[in-house]
Amino acid sequence: MTTTAPPVTLDDVRDAAARLDGVAHRTPVLRSRTLDDLTGWEVHLKCENFQRVGAFKFRGAFNAASRLTPEQRARGIAAYSSGNHAQAVALAARELGTTAVIVMPEDAPRSKREATEGYGAEIVTYDRYTGDRVAIAEALAVERGLTLIPPYEHPHIIAGQGTAALELLEETGELDTLVVPVGGGGLIAGSATAAKGLYPGTRVVGVEPEAGDDTKRSLEAGRRVSIPVPRTIADGQALHTPGELTFSVNRRLVDEIVLVTDDEIRAAMRFAFERLKIVLEPSGATPLAALLTGRTGSASGRAGSASRRTGLILSGGNIDADRFARVCAGGE
């Protein structure tokens, strides 16, 4: 009997960690007694809002870009993104001495677009509700001879994103539950690969905005399901279908997907700001929203453990002050 090898392994995540050593930040893991008391969990927060470009995306982008041949680097990189992968590819290109062209939606947050341009990238815009960003980026890459680095649909991207969970688990040891936001599925695919590779008993829970439940529906159906492009404040998770590669990993390793509303995301952002003293963008706050609403599960913990231990990957903090105020006030 033959078995299909997984597209990404724990060794791939460890190899990515070696490439990122000294380039990406090893982000802090924060604790809060207030949060522990409120939830009944021993909570460990992996703060990727302190990563370079303000989000976990730099991990995967640099891991992928660093593997390009000299000829590919000389021609440049193309990517498509609503913001964080855009910034990550732009910075990775600058670090590696090459150029980047990024396809971004016209309504991408201004702060993300300005940061992407600040790293030296060229931006090509499209309408996210009528245009096909993948087709636009692929055509652009062919026309200009660029190498396309997708935001999640690539083994090197998935392995790079998994280094966030790898670092968390190296610091905390075994966790009962790992809670991860889900957009295209790259972060949770890499995180689940790291977590299950180190501690097979750890539950991996993904979090989507209620309006963007494509991965939850897909896992329940056993196949990739498409939904209308969601309208949610969690712009980094406004995807209409999971990636083919990421779904192949997540259907095997992810235990559950839970949903949170935009109002619950707002409440989590306010809690993080007021009680934890950290700034999260909406997508980065979805795991905290799931924890605060009790949707991450009620397991009694590992046999012999004194408390239930959970880790949250807070994926990013790229939001300008004006939008942060509007979102938290319910004005968007």
C-alpha cells in the first residue's frame, strides 16, 4: 500500500526556522492573569503583531523568496495580497536585493498600501468583488518574467508560517489547544504541521469571521467550497475559498473551525488594547475573540495537567489609528 507524502513536514518548518534565524523577529509570548481568570485557561499569546511588517506573513514570504535562483531574483517577484503578504513580499524582496510587483485590491487599508510602497514595491490594483487577483497576478508574472509568490498556496510559504507555532511551542512546551486565525489557510496549515509533529495530542482550532466561513464549510463538506466574497472587518480573512494545497493539509490536521462575529472581533480588539496593551488588526484578533466567547472548547486538559493550557497566534497588528478607532466604535 502506498501513501502520499504530506506537502509540508515538521522538518520543513525547522528548515524554514533556520533560514529565518536573524532575519525575522522571534516574537514575544505574553501572559495575562486577567485573561486566565476570565477564561479558565492558562493562556499563551504569540504576538505576531510584533513581527517585521507587523504580521506573521514575513515568515513565509522570506522563506520562499530566499530559495529563488539568482536568475529569478534578477527578474523580480510578483504577488497578490490584501495587505500583509504584500508588505512581506516587498520587504523580503528588498532584503534579498530584488524587486516586487504586488496586485492589491482597491479597497485595501491605506496603511497597508503605504507600507508596501514604502518597502519599494510597485502596486497594481483591482476590484476584489469583480476581479480575479490570481489571474491578474499570473498574467502579470508571465508578461514581465516575474516569479509569483502566492500568499498561502505554496509549501515554502506554509513551512515559513509554521515557524510561529514552532517558536511558541519551543517556549511553552505541550499545549492542550492551539488557536489560529484562518484566511487562505497557510498559517494554520503550517501551525498544525508544527503542533501535531511535536505534540500529536494538541487540538488545533481555526477561527474564521462569521461572514467568511469558507474553510469551515469545506471541512464539513469534505471538499473545497466557495462562498461569495465576504464583507467583514477582518480584511485579511476575506477569502471566498480555501487554497487547494492548504486544504489538503488542514482537512488532515485541523480539529475544528469556529466562527466569530464582527462585533466579537471588535470586543477582542478593545480588550487587547485596554487590558493587554497591544494593538491588533481585526484578523489578528479573531483567536482572542473565540477564546473570550468560549468557542475554543472546554476540554479538561491533558491527563495529569493542573490547568488547561492554550496558545493563541495573534497574527498581526497592521491597522492605522483612525481605522482602529472606527472599527472599535462599530463605525465600519
